[in-house]
Amino acid sequence: MKGSFPRVVDVDPDGRKDLLVGDAEGEIILHANVNTKDDPRFDGGTPLEAGPPGMKVVINVGQRPTPEVVGGDNDGVPDLLVGSADGLVRLYRGREERWRAREFTSSGWSPVRGSR
């Protein structure tokens, strides 16, 4: 996959590392480990979704999403932080029903841009 950004993390958390990939087209794909911790094997992948139950949509942040699983709010459910080529950082708060989106783009926040 051209321009993909992989992360190895335990998303579920079941003690087995999964493969989380930001693809070049903007989606975040979860390849779950369907084998053991010591001999990982990943499934074909499922695009992650965000939103309330019954209204979820596939997460797509534009070009070059760079995902990172974080747990900053101490609720025991992983959150998803995603940077992208537009310079914005988006936070998807983990909930029992998956992720709900929050975008840090206003109220004193400005896009984060890397230097070259």
C-alpha cells in the first residue's frame, strides 16, 4: 500500500498486538491479530468507523493519516489520535461502541505543521 503508516498496537485489548494502518487515501484500517501473541497473524482488515450507534461512518481524514492509539483520559478504553497531510490532528474518543470523533481545529488550536 503506497504511503501507508502502520502501527502495531493492542487495540481490543486482548493481550495480542494488532496492526493499525493509515492508508494513503485517508482511511484507518484495523488488521486484528487472529492468532497468538507469540505467532501473530492478521486478518484482511476492517476500516474503522466513528459516530453514534446506527449513524457510524468510515473514518477518512484525507491524505496520509497517521494513527496513534492513546489512553489519556484513564477510562480504560483506547482513544485514537490521527494526524493527516492537511496538518490537522483529530481525536476519536474510545467508547464501548467504538470511536466518536472530535477534531482539534478551532478555539485557539491551530494546525500542526512539520518543518522540512
